Amino acid sequence: MPAVGDWLERDQPSWWGAFRVECLDTWAYGVGVRPARDAGWRVVSWEKGPDDD
């Protein structure tokens, strides 16, 4: 079965940006970020891989 993904972001565009997550089976993987450049963000970091929290 293919992975299903989407961009997650807050309703307010002035926040830090968006986070891309993909779900495969029972795991959610962080696969990318998109900083809110209009709000002054240039870099957003994240931990790649499945969420183990």
C-alpha cells in the first residue's frame, strides 16, 4: 500500500511554517518542512523518520 501524506500547518500563516508527514501502515514519518518566509523564518528543523513519541 502506498504512503499517504499531507502538509500540516496552523491556520495563521504568520506562524513558523508547515510540516510534511506521510503515513505508511501504522507509522507516521516526518518527510519535510516548509518555513513561513513571509513571517521571517528561513530554517525549520525536524527529526526525520517515524514518530516514536
